[in-house]
Amino acid sequence: MRVFVTVGSALQPFDRMLRAVDAALRECPAGAFEGVCQSGSSAVEPHGLRSTRTLARSAFDQEMMAADVVVTHAGVGSICTALRYGHVPVVFPRRARFGEVANDHQVDIARTFAEQGRVVVAEDAAAVATHLKRFMSGALARRQAGRTAGDLRPIEDALLAGPRLRAGSSIARALVRALAALAPMPELVRGERQARSAHAAAATGGGSVSGRMRMKT
């Protein structure tokens, strides 16, 4: 099976996720998975995958299209792109206590999409391995790709304005549920620098964008 792993476009490394993916792949039968890992500034290169720090947007979309399985951080852009291509992505949220992100908004995002049945969540190697084996057995599988959902710009603008994506935030949950329910399309996803600067201004997060990945992932 072909797998695409992405840590998104944040400058912070996400070695914890990639170590978990590496260990999970080693638990699977030899040759069961091949594919690409977009690793950003991370030092870990998961077993059996071709690693690259950045991908042009077209290449990123091609990998999403070609993959049987997607493993991603809990960035809204990465999740929405995976959903658009019909995936049930394995989502591994960044956590503030490990210095991977400014706050734990990714935990809230991951849990909310999981509540909608759109993603499965993993936070360690055992969970990643369990989900990979479920794809191998057919218990998890790609779905039909989503359709254009109309004008989602108001939701996009609200998200980029920097809502407080914290556990229990009704605003955050409403926004993310709306995104999940409306089958987000590319117009929903804007530049990482714009989104992160808005979050920083609201004291809810920060970061920068890789020069070649110009959409929020």
C-alpha cells in the first residue's frame, strides 16, 4: 500500500510523530507500505519511505491523490486536503508541552474531526500501527472524494481570524464541525503565514511557512 506522511509547513520539527510512524511501519510486514514522507525540519526519516523536506503544492496534491493511506499532523489544511481526496486520515496532533506548537488547538481539531467520523486519531506508535493494520485488512479504506461545497469563505475567514482553538471551545468546535460537514475544497485553505500571523495576534499560536508550500497545511 502507498502511504503519504506529512508534518505540514510549520517550522517546528515533528520528530515525535515521525518516530511513531517509523516504529509503526517496522511493526508491519516487510514491504507492506511504501511512499513519501514530507518531513519539514524534522530529523527522523521513517522506515521504507522517501523523505523530502518540502513539496510544491502540485506535488503535495499528487501524493494525496496517489496514497492509499494518509498520516498527518492535525493542521486544518492537511486534514481538509485529505478529506477532499476521500481519505480517512490518521491524524497525529502536535502538543504544546513538547514544543511542537504554541498551544493545544490541534488536539481540539483532531478530536472534533474524529467525533464526526472523518479521521482516526493516533498519539503513539501503537495507535499508528493499529490504524495501518486496519487499512491493510480493509477495516479502514478511502471513500469517494468530496464534491465542491459552495462558498465557504465566511467559515475560512472566521478560522483565519484566530478563534481560540482550545479544548472545550464552542467556537472552535462549531467552526471545525462546519468545515468537516461541508466537504472542504482548496479555496478553504490559504497561506500558512497569513493564518499563523492571525493566530499569533490573538495569542493562540504561531509559526511560519515553508517557501514552497504556499497553502496552509
